Amino acid sequence: MGKFIGRQEEIKELLDLSKKKSTSFIVVRGRRRIGKSRLIKEFGKYFDKFYSFAGLAPVEGITARDQLEEFSRQIAQQFKAPYARYDDWSDALWAVGERVKTGKILLLFDEISWMGMNEPTFLSKIKHFWDNHLQKNDQLIFVVCGSASAWIEKNILSSTGFVGRISYTLTLEELPLSDCKQFWPKNISAYEKLKLLSVTGGVPKYLEEINPKYSAEENIKRLCFTRGAFLVEEFRQIFSDLFLRDSPFYKKIIEVLVTGSKERNEICEILKIDPGGRISEYLAELELAGFIARDYAWNIKLGTDSKLSRYRLSDNYLRFYLRYIDKNLTKINRSGFRFKSLVSLPEWHAIMGLQFENLVLNNKRLVHQALSIAQDEIISENPFYQRSIRRSPGCQIDYLIQTKFNTLYVCEIKFSKHAVDTSVINEVQKKIDALRYPKGYSCRPVLIHVNSVTEDVVDSDFFAEIIDFSTYVSDD
């Protein structure tokens, strides 16, 4: 197991909970490989005893009986006791409860959606377990954890059975850039790091697979285009593990979003499906899983959300897989896929632009800091979309921030190996001209880039701020 990196804020929040004089019930959720289990194991170092139980992955043939038997085996392993076979979850949970009555204890049920799969009474027995056993130890913290965020939302967080029992819900996001850069030694260029992050995002497990001895291109070739490689095999497990039902439709939705964000009706038209069907449910589940984001436009005058929203593929690995790995999977599995360089891949620069936008949007705090904007000053922020009406043109802004001081920051995001030239000024000015906003508002253009901009761009004084995102992953 590699060095534990980041998550200091999350550890602090958890430690604060451990200081109160009563039992805590914590729910931790987040996308697969985001580091949920590892975080809780790190948190476990602050306890006298840490016991961890995990459900079996829901592969074909796994039954409710298999899950209970595995839990029974884990009881023996965790408590170093003789194996006992339990025929009912109530008995197995009682056996755990009897062993955690006293002491400073952290108890983890990992991938709880798998654990209770196909057992209708499982959650009611967990509730009983909490009410009648765990709460008696005021030094105990009980954590349930899972990647199936939609299942957790429906069956635990929104369940009347658990109302008033959940002390804290922690949703793990991707690591910020300040933590991501720690996966590389010094003297690796910021551009090289960002190129890899544009494929992996801030997903800890993917970053751990990087070999810093190799260049970004070589790492991507090894991880993404080599038979049996980690990121070649990863995709197949994601959807069946998360949604506990047939996954082809989830894949179809994200395939629609590979080339850019789309409105719900656009997705339905492309997929040729009824907008009144289950599409909203599928989109909500993908959003809860952390794979897509719903970006709302808003009424600038009122500062409220409008009906206009678009769905964006916010997961860099999924976009890269579908755009480049999936289409070449047969050749990769025959060890027959060859290419000269990454830039020779179809639409490489356009796709990398979308990937870099995700990195920026997942690290909004850095933009706020660069612009000296406090969080409580922000009314709305998001990628912004404005439809054309009558003679008024529409516009699309990579990232728009509205503050309570009637200021609009129009952020243009550029990912390029070469310096950004003055053509960007005309691009941004057209967007500002098309943007409909009330009188009395200030509109400040902002350029977010990697590497450099030409002196002409700086000398123009057009941009209120020019933010070089490479500085956030550099060694300086």
C-alpha cells in the first residue's frame, strides 16, 4: 500500500466527530477508486480498535447467502475467533455487537450495497443493530461506505428508517491539484503532469498506477493502450458494480456526452428515447456516482437558476476510455494498436480541452483565490449557456462567476502546449457582447491557461486576470 496522500480536511472533519461524547453513524460515498476505504483505514489509526467488513462484488452467481457467509468468515478474521456459520443477518450482527460494547472503536461496513444485495430485510436489521447494540458504546463510530451512491441515497439517506440517525454524510470528490502533484517527484514539468491528469483526473488509485520514471506519453501508452493494463480493464467493472443492474444504457448516455455537454432533450433525441421515460432517473444516478455533472444556467438579474441546464461528462477517465480505448479495444487486446504520438490521435486537442476544463471546474477554489473572491460573495458559478432568442445571439462560456457585488467574471479556459495568442481576445469579446446582463454590472474577462500566453495578450490589458494553472502542479 502506497503513501497516504491528501484528504487532510476530511480527516479533520472525521476527527472532530470522534471527539463528541456519543456514538456517530457516518455515511461515506463517492465514485469507485476515489479512496473511500483508504480514508477510513487512515482514520482508523486514531482508534484503539478498527474493524472492517466488506461485501462481495456483485458478479454473476453471487447470492444473498454468499454475502452472509462471507460476513461470517470476516467476523472470525476481524475478531480472531473460531468460524461460526450464521443463518440470519440478525445473528451475525449480534455477534459483532457483542464484541464492540466498550472501547474507542471504529467499525466499517464497506460496499454496504453489495453486502445487503438480494436480502430484503438487511437494512431493517442494520437499523436494529444500530439502535440496540452500537449506540450503547458512546466511544464507537460506525461507518457505512459505498460506491453505489444512488443506492445509498435511496436506501439510507432518504429512508425513513434512518431519519435522525445519520451523524454525517461525507461525499469524496477528486483530489485537488495540490495533492495530485505529490504523486510525482520533483523536476517533472507541470505540462506533463496536467497531460496525465487530463486522463486520470484526481482519482487516487489511477494516480498510484503512474510510474514517474516514464514520460506522460509512455505512461498513457502503458496504462491505456496495452493489453491487460489497468485502465484498459477498469471500465468493464465500473457500471455493473455501481448500479447493480444492466449497464448498457448508462454507457449510451455517457457516450452522448463525450464530445461536449448537452441538454436533456438533446440526449433523448440522439438516443431516440421518450423524454418522459426513465432518463431522468438514469441521469440522476450517473450524477450521484460522480460521472456526470448537471450545470445550471441562471437568471443573472435575479441570481436564480433558470430552467436551462446541461449535462457534462465530468469524469476524465470515462471520456478518454470511450474516445480512444473502447474504439480500439480489439486491436489493444491483440497487442496490435500502434500510434506515433498522443497528438496524432483523432481530435486530441479538442478532447484535451474538455478534459482540462474538468480539472479547472473540479478545482474552482484555485480560481476563487486567484480572483480574491470569498465563497460567501458568490451568487452563482458554472459553465454558462445562453440560448439565442429573436435577434439576440446565444453564447457558451466555459466558466462564469457572478458575485453579490454585481460583477461577472467571464472565464475562458485554454489547454495548449503553445502560447495562447491574441485571437483569444476576439473570442472572449464576442461572448461578452452576446451575454445578456442588466445595466450596472461589471463584466471582467479572465483567461485560464497552461504554459504561457504571448506578450501581446498581456500587454493588451484586456483580461482582468490571467491564471496559469500549471503553477498549481509545479514544484515551486
